[in-house]
Amino acid sequence: MSTTLQKWIHTLEEGKGSRVVKITVAILAFAVLALVYDMRCFNNFSTSEAMDVSQVARNISEGHGFTTDYIRPLSLHLVEKHREDGRTLAGPHPDLANAPAYPLLLAGYMKIAPFDYEISTTKYFGTFHPEIWIAIFNQLLFFIAVLLVYSLGKKLFDPRVGWLAAILFALTELFWQFSVAGVSTMLALVLFLGLVRVLLRIHELGEADFPNNKKLLTKTLFAGLLLGLLFLTRYSFGWLVLPVLFFIGLSLRQAQIRNCIAVLFVFLLTITPWLVRNYSASGTLFGTAGYAVYQQTAGFPGDTIERTLNPDRQFSNFEVKQVGRKVVTNAREAFSKLPLLGGNWLTAFFLVGLLIPFQRTILSASRIFILMALLVLLFVQSAGATHTTPTMPDVSGENLLIVLAPLIFIFGVGLFFILLDRLELFGFGVRSAMVTMFTLVISLPMIFELLPPRKHPGAFPPYHPPLIQHISQYLKSNELMMSDIPAAVAWYGDRPCTILTLTYKTGFLQLNDDFKTINALYISPRTLNQPFLLQMYRPLLKKDESWERFALESLSRGEIPGDFPLKHARADLLPDHLFLADWERWR
């Protein structure tokens, strides 16, 4: 009996049981941290990107396929131009803005989790319950990423680096913000870290005197698959094929070309079906997402390209150098923020560590890969920035550089331990105190975020989910609304909604007459709360057809412009909200 007990204790301390205990403790610790964070810091969605991808996922889960209720005039233009049958909005509109991996995975989760989209009109509204479930989904992905960081830290350095890097990654407040933001970043993190894990294995096999070519080919094929899934999570990550091929060529002593071709083959095989789908629906490979490079330029400021029904006229006067100016401006800003990439000071340790040469080739090759990926993603992020980036520049799906942060953390922690070892501090207590102090300092943003007072979880202005859902229910499921926050109407209201056209006369009437009747208009505080003199009074002086002018005339004169087809307003919502309909649907 005593012998059996001793074996059991030995198993727990040093055998397989030790691993089980550590994983169990890690799961419990992360679950407690997630619970505390969600109770203290959870916020409802505050970006149109999160609402957009979530409503697409809901459509998939309900059997409607990759369709969207957030309808962009640019998307209508692409579909109409390609189909030429006059039936652009006769049925569900294909989603041409989002890559498919995240909404597809989220749709599967929606089928098994208890999602309830109904918002009570009698109870106090604090949080939208489906968004809590989506946060839990992303936090599960976050935990997988933490495990991968530990595995990579252990592989590149040693277990202590793996543990500390994983702990600091889990205590970085910026990633917790991503976990509740509703964007695809957590899935991209998991896929990217998995890709790096595979690349490290390829490096190990390539260093062997007699490499196992079968295993090597299997790993390169798997790398191509992960790269393809990254592309299908966000198109911009497809550019990582450049540093991946460079790393494979650097790591292998022979058959570099064959293995690089294998990666490219599987990558293209993975993404081709979706590109074919996009082309069959719109005549373009990337849908409206392919026009991101033109946004935020002099020719297409803000979100104007998404709101135009015929961008071809404006492209005739577009100059490529406008994109160049955009890239330089955005790259300059992103480069200035590099020392705080990831939301803490570990990036500074990584940058300092660039001066230290490594004897192990896997560390040198990995660092080169990080730097090359950093340059590629910096350029792609700068070129692809859209009007959504200034709203939340760090917590946004357009923040591509964030996927590199866990690797940078690992190298930063590695440098910390290198410096700690050279200090020759005697006594376990002294070293433990240094590590604890280092952890506390790096985790200070997270600690301060958890301290009281608790922030209100709402994102008003401009989003007020109960009101949006209430006014959306005035419309039938096949009727169309127009709004300045169409993603919110699609997500909270579950109704088709188009973004405001460029003009309230020509653009509105063209969409209304040529595509589908618009039954209601909702203008939120996003437009109505703009600075009066700069954004609203100026259009009045110019006598243009902007929606700012439309709102100003409606509010100041107490009547809708005479030539506008929607005449009936809910007066009790003014002046914070302007809701117009074709008849008094609320009576």
C-alpha cells in the first residue's frame, strides 16, 4: 500500500501527473482571471467590425450562408456590375467584406452556446448577453494562445522563459481588451503561433545531418495550411507568405525549393475556393475588402468609397501617389509606437536584445523571421488602414502587428533571464524576488485596469442596443433601413441596413429607386453629436447634399426637407436620435 502511494506521489511530482496538475492549475488560474476581468472590465461592442462579423456568423448559424445584413453601396455596385440582372437585393446579399474563417468558427459556437438576442424592455440594460458569450469564445482562444506561448518559450529558450512569457502574456491588458472586442484577432493569434511552432520544427528537421524528408514535407504542408487559414481569417495576413518562405529557405540545407513550393501549393489550395466564391459573386477576388488600400486617401477620405454607388468615376482621377502618402503617414505613426507594441514594456527588452548575438541558429533565424514579418506587416497595415482605425487604433482587427507581440514577449523574457544570470545573484529568494518584481512592473496596466471604479459596459454614444433593436422591429425582416451605424442595426436589430449614401438626395434616391425601397432612416448620435460649426454648419453654407446638412435642416426647422420621401418622424427620440419611416409604424 505504501509503495503504491509513493509511486502515486512520485507521479504527481515528477511524472505525467505533474503535467496534469500544472495544466489544471493553469486552467483554473486563467478561468478566475477571465471571470474577474469580465466582471470588472467587460464592454459591449464598440466597433462596427465586431458587429459586422457577428451578424454574418449569426446568418451562417441560422442557415443563410455567408450573407450580410450590413449592406454597403460599394458592395451593391460590385454585385450589380458583375451580375447585370437587376436582382442585386432581391434576396440575401452576399458578404463581401469579411474573410470567412472567424465568422464560420463563431457560427459553429453559436449553435451550441445559449445565445439569446432578445433585449428586455422592462429591465435595466447593462450588457448584451450574446456579446458575453462571444467574449468567452475569444477567451478560450486566448487560453490556447497562452499555452502556445509557453510551448514556444520552452522550445526557443527553456521552461522558465516559457512559464514567465506565458504568465506575462496572460497578464497583458491589451489582449484582454481584444478578447472582449469581438474581432478575429484571437483566432489569428492562435493560427500564427501554431504556424511559428511548425516553422521551428521545420528548422530542427532541417538542421539534422540526415533529415527525415517525409516528416519535413508533412510539416511544410501543414505550414501552408496554417498560412492559408491565417489568410482566411484576415486577408492581409496572406503577406506573411514572404517571411515564411524566407525562414524555410534559411532553415533547410537541401530541397529548399521543393519545400517552398509545397508551402505555396497548399496555401493556394486552401484559399482558392473562397476566392472563386468572391469572384462568382462580385467579379473581384476580395470583394469590398480589396478597396481598403484606397480608403483614407485624398481621393477617398473617411468611408466615402464604401458609401458610393459608382466609384469608377472617382477612380479616373485617382493618383497612385495618394496611396504612397497614406503608407508613409501611417507607417511613421505605427513605427513610433513600436516600443509599446503589445501594451507593455517587454518590446523594449526585445529591441535591446537585438544587440546580443545568439549562438543557437534557431534563435537567430527566429529573430530574423520576427523582424522580417514586422516590416511586412508594418507596410501592409499602413496600406490597408481604413476609416475604422482611428476609432480604436490598438484594439482593432486592422492591428496586424499585435500577432507578433507574443514572440517579442518571449525574446524579451529571454533577455531578462540572460541579464539575471549574469548578475550572479546568490540565493533562490533574491532571484525569485527579482522575477516577481519584474512580473509586477510589466503587469501594472492590467492591475490598474482591475482596480475600482468599474467602467460602464455600454458604448453610448452612439450605440444603444435596446433602442436600436426596438426601432428595427418596426420593419419586417425583408425591409430595408438606412443608417449611419448599419452594423449595429444588422447586429442588434437583425434587419438589413445600408450605410448612408454620400448624398441624401442623389445617392439616397438612386439606391431607393434602382435597388430596393428604403423603408426607414435612422441617424444616431454619431452624426448628430458632431461639432456643430465644423461638421454641420459648414455643409449648410456650401448648400451641399451631405447628411449633416439634412440633419441640421430637420432639427432646426422642425420638418423634413420637402423632396425627401420618408416623412414620418418619431418626435420623442429627438434631438439625440433621428428616426424616419415611410409611415407611422410605431402607432
